[in-house]
Amino acid sequence: MLSRFEALQGSSLTPFIGRDEELALLPRRWRDATSGRGNAVLITGEPGIGKSRLVAALDEQLRGQPHIRPRYFRLSHRRDAPLAPFIGQFEHAAGIARRDTPAEKLM
């Protein structure tokens, strides 16, 4: 499934300008994680500031290295719940259905 970013960009990405610090940080965190010093990075911000482009630049740097890139997209109707995509995945993986009671969710 293509992200909105990928659908709009097609195969040609815009030049990456003005994010040298952020782009340097992400490969360092990647190296930390792959060497056993786990890390998580949350990239957040207003629409249009280059979050997806930043991730695309990291993906370019990781080309040829084995990695999995889980992708989560905020739902426009859940702006008050930025972690909703993660929660949804965890619920799905645990077999929790929307109709389950709190007691059933704990089982």
C-alpha cells in the first residue's frame, strides 16, 4: 500500500534541504538499535513539514541493508489520538475485537 506521500511523489523525490541534523540523527539511532541498544524515534509535526520526506531519505540510506519498515499513518478523524495506529495494530495482533469487553481484552 502506498502512503499519501508516495502516491503524490511518484518515483521522483524533491531535493532534501535543511534537515541535516535530523537526517544525521536517524542513522545513529538505527545503528544503536541494530547493535542491541534499542531505540525508538517518533517523527511528528504539522502536515507538510517534511516528515515523510525525512523517512524516505533514511530509507535511501538503508537501501541494501536488511530492515523492516513498519508504517503508521494518523487517521484524520483521530487527531486527538496520535498513537491510535499502534494501538490498533497491537489489538489486532492480540486478537482483540472492538466489541470485546474490558474483561475479555485482559484474557
